[in-house]
Amino acid sequence: MDDNTLMEYCLSLAEAGWPNVSPNPCVGAFIVHNDQIVKEGWHQSFGSAHAERHAITALNDNERKLLPESTLFVSLEPCNHHGKTPPCTDLIIESGIRRIVVGYSDPNPLMCGRSLQCLRDAGIEVIGPLFDDFATYPKGEVFMTGINQKRPYIILKWAQSMDNYLSIKEQCTKITNFETNVLVHKWRAESNAILIGYKTLITDQPQLTTRYWTGKNPVRYVLKDHRETNIIYEGFRVLLDEDLAHELTKMYIMNNIGILMVEGGAYTLNKFIDKGFWDECRVITNKNMYIQNGVPAPNIQGILKDEYTLGNNHISIIRPSK
């Protein structure tokens, strides 16, 4: 098989680490000798060994002897700086690998091709990057949001009636069916954190868990209105609404939150919409429910990217029009 075909498999391998690697990018790697994959690996969790290290360190003594005649495929440019792990370029050079195929250049300003030049300077043949547009990289939009905007990738999610209400006023209103609840729990498992407003916390007392899906529970946040001073948010981290931009940057940089799902209520959702702090919106509409007089759902403008139906629930996926 040619390099591009093998790289497609490498990219699919990268997704095995998602979402546990966030806010890092997901990365896959494998070693090929005589058209056979000898070992493979992927970045498995944030702060842990990178994909290249998994593949190389898994080799036995006999397999290591093959490295000078082997090719390393890696979906993303290897790191060349000390972070939570040592530079992968050092390991690649020390291993004796003489050829490497790279899918994408790393858009991180610390990288941007520097690693590839380092490998070339060490006498390694570097093929690639094979692809130019990082927007096509697996979950690339999440990583780019963090790099460019220094905040998490933000997903707004709400459920509404057919006449565009979130709930009956001051009441916890069930809108979604069980099948959609399972989907929402899957979405939570794919997020690092989840945020609600203090009124939603008081009215609904939601668990915000992944109990209907396999995966970690997201870190729970509540948006604290600066006018409320006497509420105790047990089990929740607090996000202050006075300076939302600063709070989101702190969440990303200090708490390593790469994906934030905002589940309501109306005040919180509209706060994010008004500030332009959203990258994706997921709206669930109950086609059989009419509330007539309740809490109005947000009005959001964007591009419809996908839609589908689960029973009486219609799901719309919306992206900003920018």
C-alpha cells in the first residue's frame, strides 16, 4: 500500500484516544517493515505517553533490530519540546528509524514544522506532511480552538418544545425521550466539562452524569451570577459570569478543559450566545410537545450542519456562520 493509504489507517487509529486526550490532539502511530505493521500505538490520555512512544517502546529486541529498515507513520508532527512528556523527536532519533511519514504539521506555535526539520537534520528521511488543511484532522477543530482562542471548544445544548420553550416556568420539564437521553450521556462522555446556570441547578437538581453511557463523568461547573452570594454549589466548580472570557481561558489553561458542554438554562445559554462563545449547538426538539407559556428557548443564528430524528425528538446540529 502507498503512504497515503497507510496514513488513512493511522488517522483512524488516532481517534482511539478520543476524548481522553483532550485538550491535546488525538494522535496515532505505527511502524511498518516490509509492508507489515510491526507495532502500533496512540495517545491514550492527556499527560500520558504519546503515540510514537507507545509504538516504539512496545517493540521486542528482535523487532528493534528492524528499525533502520522500517518506516514510522505518525498522524501528527512529533513533539520537539519538553511538556508533560519528553520530546518524541529524541526517541525517534535514538531508535535508529531512518524514515518517517507524517500526516499533518502541528499548528501549535511551538512546533509548526520545527520537529520535521530536527529529524531531517538528524539524517532521517521525512515524507510529508501529506495533508495541508488541519480542519480535516480528526477533532482538529477542538485543538485549533484551544490554540487560537485559548478557551475550550464550546458546545451549547438544550431541549425545547415544538413552540420553542425550554420548560414550564419554575418547573423541571421533561422534554427528551430515553433514546435521546442516552445520546446526551454519550455527548457528556465526549466532553471534559459541563456547565449549567445556578437557577437550573436549583430548579432541576441535575446529576449531569454519563450513567446511560460508558465513559468518565465530566467535571461539573455552575455559572455563578455575581448578584447571588449565599448559594453553596456543592460538587460543582464555579465559573464567574463577570468576566467570562477570562474564566474560560483559565478553564482551558489551568484546568486542561478542551471541550465544554453548556446545558443551560436560558440565562446561561444566552450569555454564551451574546458573547459569541460557542462553536457548535445541539438542539433537541420534542415534536409532540407544546408548552405555550414558559421559559423561551434561545434564538441562535448559524448554519445547519446535520439533523436527525430519534422517536419524537428531532436533533439539529448548528455551527456558527463565520
